[in-house]
Amino acid sequence: MITSSQVDIVYLDPKDNICVAARHLNAGEIIHVDDQAIELKQDIRIGHKIAVRGIEDNSPVFKYGQPIGITTGEIAIGEHVHVHNLKNNPPAVDYQKATLIPENPAPITDRTFMGYRRPNGKAGTRNYIGVISSVNCSASVAKYIARHFDDEKLKDYPNVDGVVAFAHGWGCGMKFGGLLHEMLNRVLGGIARHPNIGAYLIVGLGCEQSTIGYLVESQQLVMIDGMGDEPKRPPVFSMQDEGGTAKTVEKGVKTLAELLPIANSFSREPIPAGELVVGLECGGSDGNSGITANPAVGVASDLLVRCGGTAVLSEMPEIYGAEHLLTERSQNVEVADKLLERIDWWQWYVGMWGDDIDNNPTMGNKEGGLTTIAEKSLGAVAKGGTTVLKDVYQYAEPIKENGFVIMDTPGFDPPSVTGMVAGGCNVVVFTTGRGSCYGCKPTPSIKVASNTPMYERMVDDMDVNAGTVLHGNTVQQVGEEIFEKIISVASGEQTKSEEHGIGDEEFVIWTLGAQL
């Protein structure tokens, strides 16, 4: 990264014909790029782009040394570059597959965290009890059961982090065994098996298409304390069989009270850091997210991979436009093809509804300086670091491969993170430039701010300030800070969203396809 000033602008690559404001700049101010003095034609907000050379109409604009769009008119040096004079223009790409496979980095073998060892060998970072609703019709009952167990009722169970109702809007109006049904089963099964869940029960209505029996059998669900020679079937309740709402709640409360000692029997112990599975998310991004927070998370991802852990990049619509950087470093052609197949599917999917992927960036992203999806994606994929791409997973598919992987999720943060957590992520790192306050039970969510003004304004919700990259710290230094935060949080340190109790309403399953 080339900078003219640690407090004025960031100039990323000699190929770039723009720079990015590192603070709010006023019209008439002078910035310096490559010994060139440039007078600003307009006020420029932090995260927004400034032309460092004159750019002709219908010409590419470069950021990160990559094209991010094409001009819709002439742009003079010192002018603001944004939605009024720049549009997305996806170039034709001759994809290179597995042509730049990175060498395996030097391993790190001595890092551990204090986690929960489960009977199936998995490692948890939290110890929750789950009340899983098989269908929206039982969502209220699941919440009533969970709400019964307040802090007072949990005081004698210090190893239990809480009771969480996993309520959602699905479960009927779908083809039995079809696409929607199987996706729902993957999510609910992934939550039931999640290493951050110490015990659970399942509640349904009784007449739903997503039958509890099919969920239990197809996902091979057993009680966490019964994974030996004689697996125990998890406790399940049908409101229709139990006699309605009140009776189901009563029975659920009684059963859950019996589960508390089981969950409380788990305690933290040293576990190799290589057993961490970290979901990578960005939400409410700005023009500096790809300069500060995301590449810093990339450093942390590389450190995690060196420990033998797994870093999971998500949000396929925010990979679109930068996928060529990932196909090059895929471990083989098959993995590259899996990624491109998902990109092709997304183009078909949004086109079917008369949309296009460049509807993302959001309005908030644009306020923060992001203009096109290519610009957003080039910054977003930096969270994945520099190691080889090992695999590409479907939504909520169990993550089995160690190293850097991708999961196909939407750009909308709650269903995206829900999919990663259902796949097995036991920590989430979430970058934001505008200030997302997202939390996700049962998995802690570490918030990384891309700029200092937002961090200071929303310090009660932010865990790490990557904005210090604009004020003298290196991306490497902030990345190491994020990695240490991952270890601390995995060991029990509460994130800001956990302190606020956020995460009960953020369990959102990706709404996909036709609901009948």
C-alpha cells in the first residue's frame, strides 16, 4: 500500500487512477500522490474516491490495481469519483484455474484456546442449550421454553452460557425432501450438532411438512451425552401430541431442566487453535473496508490456517467480480469449477427476478464510498487471506476441510452467518465500516471497525479498531491483534454483541426458491 499521508489519503497501487480519503477532506485542500500536488474539486468524505489522473469518458477506473467499473463521463484530476460518474462494467474474464497455488505457509503448532471438548471430538467456544423449532408454527413455544430459563434459574449452572430458541419462518409450504426442505434440515441439523451446543431439544407442531422424525433420522441426530455404543435420541415434542401450547411448554421446561446438569458438566480445557472454524463476514462496508479491516482479517485468517484451523469466506454476491483472484489459488481445477458454478448460478438466480448483482452495494455502502459490486468484492475477498482455496461448500453444508474455504451464502448478513454457523463455525469475525451491531448465538461475533470515527462513535458495539491502519499501524499489526482477539474470545472473553445479549433474533435461514 502506498500512502501520501497517514491522515489524508490512501493510494493503493501504481496502476490505480484513484485514491481513497482517509479522513473527511474539504474542497480546495491539497493532497500529494507520487510527488504530485492535487487540489480537491469537491468535499470528499472518508472512504470516498478521488481521481489522481484525468480519466476519459467510457474508461476503466482502477482500485487495488484492478478495474472496478467504467466512467460515464470525463473525470478531471482531483474530482470525486462515485455513482454520478462511475458504473459497473464486468470485464470478460479468461479464468485461470489452479495456476497460482500458494505454497503451504510455515505451521504454527503451539497455540491453544480454552474450549469445550465434546464427546464426538469437536471443540466448542461456547456452551449453550438449544430449543430448536422444526417449523414456524412452534416458534413461540420454543421461545417460551427458552425464556423460562433466566439468569436466576441458571445461576447454579455456571458453565452454561444460556438457553437459546432457534425459531424461524420455515417448515411448511415446501416439497417434502425438496431443495427448501433439505436446506432447512441442514441448518437445523447443523445447529443441533454444533460444538457450541451442550444439549438441545426439538419442538414442532405435528402436521408440518418438515417432520421432526425426518429431521432426526436424515441428520442422524443424537443427544450429545449419548454418542457411544447406544446413541440416545434427542427429546422431541409435538404440540398436537402433547395437548397444545401450554402443555408443550410445561413438558419442554421440565425436560430442559433435566438437560442443564448435562450441559453444565462440560468445562473449558486447552484445545489446539487448529480446531477453530472461523466464519468471515462483512456488513455495512465502506470505501476503507477493503483497505483496513478486510485485509487485516486476511492476515488473521492466514495465521489461523498456519495453526491448522479453518477460515470460511462467505457472501457469494460479494465474491462476484473478484472470483478470478480465487480461481487462480484454488488447490485444483475441480475447486475452481465449483466456485464458478456458484457464480453462474447467482447470475441466473438474480436474473430470474429481473435484478442484477450490482444492486449490491447497498445504499449504506454507497454512503460510505463504495460504488460498484466489483469494488466491494475486491475488498471483501481480502478477508480470505493468501493461502490456497481448499473447497467450496453449499449453504449450511458441514465444513470438513481445514484451511481456507468458501461457503455459498447470500450477502444479507443474518442468513449468511446462520449458514456458516450451521456448517460448524465456532467463531465469527465480522468487519464493518458503517457500523453493524450484529450478534449470533451460539457463536460469538467479533466486530472489526474499518475506520476510527465510526469505532469511536460506536465503541460499545465494536471489538477491534482496524481504522488504526490509516493512522500508522500496519495491516500486519492489526491482523495479529484480530488473531489474538479470536483466541481470547474462543477462550470465553465476551464480545460486545454478547455483552448486549444480541443473537436471539438473528437466526435467519436463507429464503430461497418457491414456497407453496
